[in-house]
Amino acid sequence: MLDDLDTRLLEALQKNAQATAQELADTLHLSPSQIGRRRQRLEAAGYIEGYTARLNPAKLGLNVQGFVQVHLGTHGPDHSAAFARLVRTRPEITSAWTMTGDADYLLRVFCADLPALNALIHEVLLPHPAVARVHSQIVMDQLKRDGPLPT
């Protein structure tokens, strides 16, 4: 069970995962050792899964962000597992979800340009034996960055 200090610590870490124990202690009005113990407990309990750096896609030459809905023509555990393996091997696919509704999967992709997105769709996704069709949407502008989870 999380208390108010735990949720405030999680909120602070989502804003700045590089914050030192002293900085967090100053913000939350606790001692650095208390912050350290709480942080370790939250990590051990699985509330904190890891720490990452947020990179700028445009600086990396990834100028096209898109969402691709994938519709399978053939369902079954073997086809789903094979498609999941394909998704895990492609660095352009940064997130993937199984979905309810019309599409079976929703993929978030980052590509250098439209020809690269076209190649991903026509040379990688559509040739997969389980895939019947795809529907892509290109992001024009991102109004809100991937934000912290509500705590």
C-alpha cells in the first residue's frame, strides 16, 4: 500500500529520475536515508521498473512518427507468437499493444522518413503470413509528450 510520501516520491522521480537523494529529500522534506529506503522498497515491490533517458527523435533523424493498426487474417497462438517475435526484432517499432475492436495490434513507430515507413509496412509487416492488412496514421504534431502516470 502506498502512502502520500510514496506517491509524492514516485511523482518526483517521474519528473526527474536523475534527482539525487538529497534533492528528493529537500523536495519531500525527508532525510536522504529515508528517501533511499523508500526508493529501494518501491523498486523491490515493482512500482519502479527502471530508469531511462528520454531522447529527441528529430535529433536522431527520426522525422516520422506513426501508428500502425495491424489486422491479422489468421488467428491462433502460433501466428500471434510469430507476429510478436517480429515486432520485438524491429527497432522502428517502439511500442506495441494488443487491442480490442477492429485492429488486433496497434504499433507506435518512428522512422527516418516516409520511404522508411513505407518499407516497414510493405517489406516487413504485410509479408508476414498472419497479417491481412494494415492501416497507418502519421503523426502531424504531438500535443502532449508521453507524460507521467497519475499517482
